[in-house]
Amino acid sequence: VYKEDIQPINNALNKILDLRGVSYKMKDSKRPALGVIAQEIEHILPEVVSENDNGSKTVSYNHIIAVLIEAIKEQQKIIDDINQKIKKL
């Protein structure tokens, strides 16, 4: 086993709702891209942001997947609860 101190991701849906997806152009290539702004996301999910030697910040999008998975599960529970209430009406 390579992992220890495994903890659930709490309030995943709220974290995802606080994120802002953006479109932008890279300064060097002018190519359009989609993503998030590292300086914004580090306040919500600091674990997914790293800083290199020249001070540039990057986002590990792969690590956001775990939060998305838990957010979907939280949202599904809300949907299931609403469906149960509707059935009782």
C-alpha cells in the first residue's frame, strides 16, 4: 500500500461550485485554451496547485478529478432525496 492517512473529501460540491472555469489565450502562442486560474483555485483546492522555481503556478487537473467524483456523489444524494420526497406526494 502506497497511501496512508486516507481521508474523505468533504464538501466537494461546494468546492466545485466555488471554482470558475474560463477560456483564455496563452500569451506565448496565442492558442485558445480552457481551464482554471491557479491563483484563484489555490484558495479553494491548494493541493492541486504547485509553483515552479520561476514563480509560475500550475494546476494539476488530474487531482481535481477526485473532487469531481465526490461532488457528483453528493449531488446524486440530493437528487435521490428529492425524488423520494416527490414519490411521497
